Amino acid sequence: MSNDTGGCPAPFLSNALFTDGGFIEGRVCQALSPELTCCLPCPMTEWAYPDSFEAMNSAANWVAVASTVFCLFLLVSWAALPVDKTHRHYLSISLTTAVLFMNLGFVIPLAGNPDQCYDAITPNSMSTNSMCAASGFFLIMGGWAGVMWVFLRSLSLHLQICWQLVVGRNFMWFSQALGWGIPAIGVVLAFVLSGVSFRFGQTCHINHKNSLADLWIPLLIFAGLTIIIQLGTFGYCIKVYLASLADNSASTEGSGMPSYTNSIRTMTPKQAYRRVRRVIALQWRGIAIVLIIIADVIFFSIVFVFQDNTIERVKNDMQIAFPWILCLASSGGDKSACLDEASPLVVNQATVGAVLFLLGMNGFWLALLLGRWSMVTGWRDLFTSVPNRNKREFVSVDARLDDFKNETRSYEMLSRDSGKAMDDSVTPSVVTPISPTHARSPLGSPMQNDYAYPSKEGRRTPDYFGNTARYHAPARSFSSPRPPQTVTWDARETYARAQSPHAEHDRYVNPLGMNRI
């Protein structure tokens, strides 16, 4: 017996040596007598796991840091780049934000390095450590939001494929209310009814009290619904595919659409299969990310609930942990000699490491499946186009004409003699309005509001088909049985020179045939 331990065998410490501060329910203690209660030093993971556990925990947190960087890259790209570069969608944006929150639950303890213990036997909680409250909030909020948004993404895909419904603005507002409202309610219930504390590394997790009712069971219910919906969608796709194999209708070979586009029920099996295949080709990335995140959340929930229940059994029944306690007491606190006795009491280190690394890698999967190479090229174009825009602001009109001349869709003026394009010394022709004071018809009358096409010789040909031209029914049209009408001619409507009563010998000139060869 040692006096500094309060009568408890080393490394255990007497409960009477400490105050009631910190998270009292987090102490791992056992009453040896009515006057003596011995407790395991805090934190418990240092005694139940080898020294490599802390290094593994830090490595998982650094993976979460890299995952956070990928999430930030996606969010900033969706906000700054045009939609044709990113193909952004509110389901992808919300899911990435949820994963970012989950990663912050591991990044904040890594940045702040908080003290896990209030004293030698008592862990800190959200009421005694602000970083504990922050990390627990982001972890629970991110977990809830991640489950909800993969559920909504799976529901959206199911409605499109199985029920032929086009999800629109109403579904978007419904998703926003459900995807963020339920996680907010879940976080409030978890903090009020259970609370968070340091129980599993440097990240605060929910306490055992009421945790099944206010977090784990509701979380697993939505995860189970997501799996059921996803399996139902897969089953429908398989059914449509098998039906298309048995469809020998020749009418479906030429077109992938139904006879009446307003009635989806008129689809043949092959047409339905083509439609489903097109939707899956567009949504396979979302399907993959739904399966990955749901698997991670379910894995983490099962592992943590198992670990939590085991610790509670140890605290309530000394006989379960008696071989391990006896080994620690007989070895004088040498945990390395007692790791074999501790292994039945905790989840093995490989499983814990797999959970932490998988949770930290969700950002990588998002960047791989939801990110596109066009985002990288979009950022390159965004930074390289700024100096080019500044230079083009001072380009002269002559340079713009050169650009117009080199444009493939611009008109080329052809030489009348050779039939080839004019040389570079000639100014490119541009259709421009001419002034009525300078533009006159070959017969001498001015042209009003017309456009002229300058030629190589400088002669201007009036446009008789401009906006001012009017259509007149032919005077000698015999398409219907009617007598010929008297022909009237107005010189003002043809831009011809008015015929003088003393010039009867003048010959009539057709202005539309003046350039006829």
C-alpha cells in the first residue's frame, strides 16, 4: 500500500484525494470497501492501449486536416467558378459542408491540443473545456448532417429513377429544412440530455447517459432508411434491365423515347432501360459517395456503442476487469505487461484506427467523385484571363478590324477580276449605314435609311431590300380568275427618276436589273 495513492494499489488513486470538479461520471472507479474507492488514472486510453495509440490518433487527425483542405477547395470552386466548370448542385454543396463539419471535430483538437483531464482521475467535459464543446459540436453536427444529406440524395435519385418525378424547387426547400433542421435538433438534444466529454482520444464524444435515445438510434434509423431506399433503387434498375433483355419489340429500336412524351407509362422496357441508364450515368458519383459515407457512419456508430457499453459494464461489474486490474496492481502500473488482459475490455487498436482514418478520408472521396478536372482548368483560366482582359481594354479599333478580318465567320470581299480574296492592304468590308446626304442611287435620287456594301472600286450599291422596302401584290397576277387590272406606277416607290411629260423618248430602266450581266 502506498500513502500517495490514498490506500489504493499503484497505479490506482483514491477517489477521496480529489474534488468534485470535472466530469465525475467519466471516472473509472471501483469501490473496494465502504471507505475506499480506487480509480484508474485519466485518460483511460493510455492504460488500455499501447503507446502507439496516440501516434495513430494524431496521424488520423492530420488526415482529417488534408480532407478539410479538399472540402474547402470544392466549396470555394463551387462559389467562384462558373457552373459549366463545376456542375455544382445544392445536394453536393450541402454534403460537402457536412463532411467539413465532421472533419473540424478532429482538426480543432489537433490545433489546440487541449488537456483531456480535469485532474488525475477526472476527464474534462464541455462545461470545463471550450475545445471539448467545439469538437463535440462539430463531430455530432457533421455526423447528423452527413447522414441526412446522403439520405436526401438517395431519396432524390429514387424519385427520379423509380417514380419518374422531376425534383424541383419544392424538393430543394424541403431538403434544406430537413437536412439542417434535424441535425440542429439532434445536436441540442445530445448536448442537453447527454453532453460530451473526452472519452476516446483528443476529440470529445457523447456521454453514455441517454446516448442511445438521443443520438445513436435516430442516426441509425436514417442510415437504415438510406440503405433501404438505395437497395430499392438498385432492385428497380435490375428489374428494368432484365425486362429490356426480354423486349423484342422492333418499335423501340429506332427511338429511345416513348410515343407520347407526356406519358411515361407508355414506355416499353427498352425505353425505360435507356432512361434509367442515362440517369445512372449522370448520378453514379452521388451513388458511390452515399454508400461510402453511410458505411463510415454505421461502422463508427457500431464501434463506439460497443466500446461505450463495455466501459459501462466494467464500471458496474468489477469481475469483468478483475484480471486486468490484478495485473496492473501486481506489476506496479506497468501497462505493457497487462495489454493482453486489457484487450477483451476495449476495441482493438486496428479497428479504432480504421474508424478514425475512414472518417478522416471522406473529404478525399468527395474530391475524387464530386470534383472535376475542369475545376483546375477553371482556376487556371480565371487567373490567366485577368491580365488579358486588362490588355484588351486599350486595343484600338484598327486592331479590332484585324481580328474581325481573321475571324472565320466574317465576310470576305472577293476581287471581281480574279475571284480571290483581297489582299491585306484593303480595309475589310463592314456593313455600315450610310448617310442619306451622301448615298444616292445610280439614277440620282437619294436613298433614305438604307445600307450600302462598299466594293473594291468604291462604288456603292443600294440595298433595295432594306427595312423601307414594301411588298406590293403583282398587278398582272392571273392565279385566280379575275380580269386584268390597270397598271399604275409611282416613281417614288422605285427610286427611279421621275418621267417628265416633255421626255416621252426616255426609256424605262428597271432598277433591280441595273447590275445584270
